[in-house]
Amino acid sequence: MIDRTKSAESPRDSCVDSDVEHKEIISPFFGSCPLPIFEHKNIVLGHGSGGKLTAELISKVFLPAFANPILDKLDDQAVFEVNGARLAFTTDGFVVTPIFFPGGDIGRLAVNGTVNDLAMSGARPLYMSAAFILEEGLAAEDLRRVVASMGVAAREAGVQLVTGDTKVVNRGKGDQIFITTTGIGVIERPVNISASRARPGDKVIFSGYLGDHGMAIMSQRENLEFEGSIESDCAPLHELVAAMLEICEKSGFDGPIHCLRDPTRGGAATTLNEIAAQSGVGIHIREALLPVRESVRGACEILGLDPLYVANEGKLVAIVGAEAADTVLLRMHEHPLGRDAVIVGRVLRERPGMVTMETGVGGTRILDVMFGEQLPRIC
Amino acid sequence: MKYLDEYRDGRVARKIVDEIRHVQTKPWVIMEVCGGQTHSIVKNGIDYLLPEGVELVHGPGCPVCVTPLEMIDKAHAIARRPDVIFCSFGDMLRVPGSDGDLFTIKSEGGDIRVVYSPLDCLKIARANPDKQIVFFAIGFETTAPANAMLAWRAKQEGVANVSLLVSHVLVPPALDAILQSPQNRVQGFLGPGHVCAVMGYEEYEPISARFRVPIVVTGFEPLDILQGTLMTIRQLETERAEVENEYSRVLNREGNKAAQALISQVFEVGDRKWRGIGSIPRSGYHLREEFRAHDAERLFDVARIDTREPEICISGQILRGIKKPKDCPAFGTLCTPQRPLGATMVSAEGACAAYYAYGRHLNKEEVDVPVRSLGGAA
């Protein structure tokens, strides 16, 4: 009994030791610890950025506690069967400041964010729940506006908000309003869409301009007034996805839409990296083909940010079999949310897990996962 | 986008590269001085475009990188105080001191704010009269005028609760130190465009003459860097050593006289320690005596801090152009932006961090050849 306790504890002890020694230089145990080490004493903002720190939090804190085959896929939604029906299930928390911004508000975002996570599996969104954490002192009128906007967004997306919860926290313990939405949808077509299904030769499609949402929020938050205001692209994508799937069926293609993702936090570059890693393929894109609005490019230049890493809320990245790519693209162009869709690159067998880009001047660079938060540069 | 696309044109880039190929007969080592230039080179893959034998090495011009560890520890000690609102440019937040970074201090309750202009501190100070507003005034000559303006206006307008923690450094003494080193490999410089926009480039002429080294003041867009490289190689191939200006759309020989006047009103030149390089005489700015009421180092009793850098780190050699990030065994494995071991990994502008951000730790061999052989992307 005693022995077993000891042997269970000893690897943990060696983790702690190696952790301490890291601060000096390098531990002799580096990389050899049998248990995941989470090195941060406290959570920092970067853990919410969608980049490497978030991935570390998930792999070292959440996955060990919850691991199961559905979660381990790390898709934006869980897909499972109940009595023969294929369901998609997802949840998302929304903490944006300011709560009203050009092109949307936290309520619209909370509905569309969850609708889009469902849509990326090919599901038709059906029902949603919403949980509100309200800060003492929040203007009742602001809450009414947010909730009304959620109602409109839900009607637009064809989902019903069927259950919810409200909590109020002391002033200073929240930031006006936090919303968590959970959604459930049904997958009616015989599709199999997952970030792990990209295949060499597939084309990479972006559904429209990159970085609108992130820069709209950033310019409001930092009181940066850019010429020609930048509006969030917040929109429900399930109809666009349905149109893409429908045209493939009609044209007789065999499930050519392999991956769909909405590139929210961490931006398009992070999404491409996730797909490359989960599918074990390389992805190569061309900078000259990237759709970025003048105003967003300008704002990014000023702040030293890269639009490829800025959040979107109404865009998708599709990995589509080469045979169907042009058909899908043409159909996307007919939909208002896919009007500016472009093929930006393709999937390679070479360099699995890596995303590369041919730069505008003809050089090459690797697009890595963002480390933490993107920070405005000093000069 | 106007005024940007013109300097990122792939066809013009190919023309300049062809011209470099045409002019160059010998191998040359050229240092780009600025972190912003390093960033642009790696981001655009410019070093992969250049012909073999033209080697770009990365200079000391990353203000975040060269800020000494003890100064960062001082900043952290001040930022931890409950009576302080600590203001900084964004990319200082992630720079680790001996114990954590400003993000960590923020997560522990410190009031840390990112400002875009130092003058934002005046607003914050007026809105928080019971707090001390401390601005981390770092940078080269580029940020000096705006930082000087904060001190000047705080004094002028009697905003008593604003102070500056100054760690300013100057480019010309650093170039001098690099060229004097017996290990020096640098044969020509792409001079610092933004620094010279403030200071002009007259002060680089004696350096160029004394060490017989071409200095071409260069901008930051891909075509600027290619053109600056071409101009430097032309000088080297014809055995000239002059200061030339590639960035004439932005600056001239005299620089910005008004900015220079403000700097000398607020700051005086003194010795400074550079992270990874060591102390360089007369290589930094300090607040003048008249501004002592706004000098955070005097206002806050920050005990002398002893620091130690990891021995494995070669950032000192990287900052002087002797080595490159990929020469370091720790690069991308033990040393990452998440857990940086030294100066050049801590800031986005540092050579190691730029290499890492653009994924160069991921591939063992250089990436361009296999990609090109695959043909077009889309």
C-alpha cells in the first residue's frame, strides 16, 4: 500500500523539481516528465488568446481531466449519434469589451458564434441555451438591447433559445455582461467534416475578407479612429454551408468538403495550423491572394498586427477536394456571405503539420501558431 | 494599399535581386541594424531571395531586447506596488524579468496598462490623482522625442504624479562597439531608418570613414531592404565607404531639428548597459537634473538587483552579428518566446523571436527550395 503511494507520487515529484530548475536553465528531466506540467502559477490573458498558450491549457489541464474519444478530436463541436440521429453539440463563452461595437454586439456574437460552431460540422442548428453573468450596475437598457439583439440573431439563424440562466455578481467582479451559449443541431446529410480530414491536393478556400471583427473591436477598445470605420463581420454561416453541401450533392461529388472551420480567435493562420496538425498534412498559401480590406490592412500596419492572426466572426475556411473546388467557389459567390470567397492555397503531402506562405515579394515564410496575445509593437 | 503596395511589389523585387546578382562578385556580410528590418526580412522571406554569398546578419536595434534585465526587474518591482499604475508599450509586457513578466504581475493584481502614446499617461494621471503613473520609457532615438515630450509636459503642466523609468539607448555607439570587436564579421550596414528620421545621418559619417564601412540608411518595406542591400553591395564592390540614404522619402541628413531640440532639453547622454552586450560608454539617455521630480528611478527606492543570464544563451553574439539564431542549440527547443533564455528571444523584434514567429524553428533545412519546386499554390 505504502509502496504504491510512493511510486504514484515519485513522478509527480520529479515534475516539480524539473519545473523549479527550468527557471535556472535546463532541467536534466526536460521533456521526460510522465505527467503534463502546467508551468503557470496564474492564468494570464494569453491563455484565452486561442494560440499556443490556449492549446497548452487545453492539453495540460482540461484534457487530462475529461479525456474521451469525442473530446479528443478537438473539433469546434462534438458530433455523436443518438438513436440514429447525428447531432452536433457545442458551447462558447463571450466576454467582449465593448459590448456594443460597429457591426454587432455581444448578444449577436453569442448567438452566431455558437450557430457557426454547429454549422462547421454541416449541422442545421436547432436549439440554444444562454447563461448570463451580469455585473451589478449594468444598465437595464443595455441588457434589453443585448437580449433583443440575440432574439433577432436567433430568428435570422432559425434557432430557438429554449432555456437559460441568470446570475448577478458584485460590481467589479465581472465586466458588464458575460454570456455563455450552448447549441445543438442535427446533421441531416451523409457528410463527414472534420479538421482531421484534409488530404494532399485539396484546395484552401477563405469565404471572404480577413480580420474585420478583430480590428472593429480593437479600434473601438483602444479608441483608435481609423478613416472609414471597420465593421464586425458577425454573421451566421449555416446557410452558406448548406448551400456549399447542396451544390456538391447536386453535382454528384462524393463528400468533397473535408474540413470547415470558422477562424475566430487566433485568426485564419491558427485555423490552418490546427487543420495541418490534425490532418497530418502541409498547407501552402499565397499572400498575394489573401482577401484583406484596405481599412483592416491599414489598421493592422499601424498597430503592427497581422490580419492572418486577427479574429473573424462571419468567415469560414474550407478545405475542399480539388475536383469540386471551383464548383463550390462559384456557389459561394452567389451567397451574400461568400461573395468575396477565394482559393488561397492548397494542401500538400510534404511537411506535415506545417503551414507555409509565399510572400508578396516572392519569399517564403512559415505561418506558426500564435504564441499568446498579439501585441502592438513599440516602433 | 497606397504607399505600401508600391514597396512590396514582387516584380520590382525580382528586378532588384537580379541587379544584386549582376553586381555581386564576392561574398559579403551585411548587418541590418533595426529590429524592424529584421522582422520585415524574416516575415517576407527576403533572405531566401538574395543570391548565395549575400549574408544578412541581424543587429542590435531591438530596444526591448537590449533593455538590461536589472532594468526590467526594477520595472517589475515598481509595477507590483499598489499605489502605481504602470504604463508601457505593448511588447514590453511579455519580457520576462528574473521572476515573471508584466502579464504575470497583471494577473496578480498589478495595474498595468498598454499605451500607444506616452502622452496618454498625462490623461491617466489626471484621472487617477491618488496614484503614481510610471511610464517605462525605453527605445532608441526613435521613441526619444515622444518620451521626452511626456517628461516636458508633465513638468510644464505640473502633473506631479507622472514619472518615467528611463532606459534609452543610442545606435551610433553600438555600431562603434560592433566594429571594434575583434570577432566582427560585418562589412556593411543597412542603417536605421526611423532612428535617422529623428537624428539625421550626419553622425554616421565619422563611423563610416573611420572603419571604412558603407552605411546605407534604409527603410522597412521589402523593396527598401532589397534596394538598401543593392546600394551597400555596389559600394563594397567598388571599394567605397560612404553614408547613403535609401529612405529619402522619409528623412534627410539633418533629421528632425525640433525633435532633436526637445530630446536635448530633457535628456543627457550617459553610459548605458545593453542586455547581451554589456556597458557601452555614452550610449544612452538619462533624464536631466531639472526633471528629477519625474525620474522613477529616484522616486522609487528600487533596491539594487542582482541578475544572472543563462550561460547557454548566445544573444550577445547574435546582437553583434557574429552568430545567427539557428546557430544556437537552444533555439526553438529550450529557448522559445514562451520561455526565453535571452535578449533576442524576448521581443517580437528580436532576431530569435522573429525567426521563431515565422516558424524557422520548425524546419531543419531551409524551407524555400522544396516549396518552389512544388509550383504555384492555388
